[in-house]
Amino acid sequence: RIQFGPSTGETPIMRLTTHQLRLIPLLASTIGMQFACNMMKRKYSVATPGDKEVHALAAGLKAVATWHMSETLQTCREACGGQGFSAHNRIGPLKTDADIYLTFEGDNT
């Protein structure tokens, strides 16, 4: 979204250092999480029934990924200010999904 800036025009919020420092590390973690999920899919595709290693990796990845998703969506919502509640950016429905994912089959502990 565009943020009010100097009289020369509006500045996109991702040009603001404060937003970069908050959001870019989360983006990098999200990309790393995608690599981990892809690795998990490959391990699952060749796993045998009852494979305890795959089960343990999936359980751990589920916990870390859902915590990360919830934190990232909340940070994005806060960074957007009032626009964080707009239906146009889909943060609200994704945040609702994230809250559900946190407690599927019990909590993440």
C-alpha cells in the first residue's frame, strides 16, 4: 500500500526501512519454510507405512510452519495499519485459517 510521504508524492511502505526490517526477514523465513516443505514431500513420497522419521519431521514442520504463518500474518497486518483489516489484501481470512492450523489435532507442543 502507499504511505503518505514528502510533498513530492506518496512513498510505498516497502521503501521504508522500518517495514523492510520487519517484513524481509519473515519473507526469507517463508522461502526457507517452502524448501523444508518440499523436502518433506519428497521424503513422504518414498516413505514406508509407519516411518517414524517422516512422522517426526512432519509434526515438527507443522508446528514451526503454523507458528511462523500466524506471526507473519500478524506482522503484515500491523505494518499495513488500518488497511490490514481490508478484505482486499486477504490477511483476515488467512489469519483465521492460521488460527485453525495452530490447533489441528491438538496444540503445537
